[in-house]
Amino acid sequence: MIVKVKEPQQDEFSMIKENQIIFTFLHFAADEKLTRSFIDTGAIGVAFETVERDGRLPILAPMSEIAGRMSIQEGAKYLEAPQGGRGVLLGGLPGVSSADVVIIGAGVVGY
């Protein structure tokens, strides 16, 4: 059994052998090329993001929390002028209004 965190990368597929078990994030829904390449290996994949226990996703949940918290920081970064943004500061400054933000979704970010 091979356990990793990051989904297999293109240069790793030649190392994956038939009947090996790969336990990792697979993200097949997001990448058709990854999906087809993995199928071609003949390996058995167990995706972290699909493991359920008591109706919950115990491996995916903490990763989603990190991603949700980071999304605000990343969004703020891309509003900065040096990153090509409009030079907006999320929190504003004295005499400068804070940014208007719309959260779409009810996950960690929305919470």
C-alpha cells in the first residue's frame, strides 16, 4: 500500500504498478486526464476525499477547513495592486472603507 497526501502526478504514473493500492487524495472529478492515467495503471485507488465514517468525511473535513480559511487570505492577496488587483484592502483603513465581500457557499468560508 502506498500512502501519500498529494494526488499522483503525471511523472509518477510510470512507477505505479498493477494491483498496488494507492491511498491518497485523488480528485478524479476535477481532472479527466488524471482519472484516465490512473485507470491505465491497473492500480487500486482509495481516495481520502471519499472515506466516510458515521456519515462524515473525517479525512476531507480538516483539509476543507484549511482551504476555506486560506481562501480569504488568497482572495485578499489578489486584490492587491502588485498582484494585478484593484488595490483593495479587505479591512480598510481609517478614512477608507473596507471591501464588500460576497461569500458563495455554506462551507468553512461561509461559516
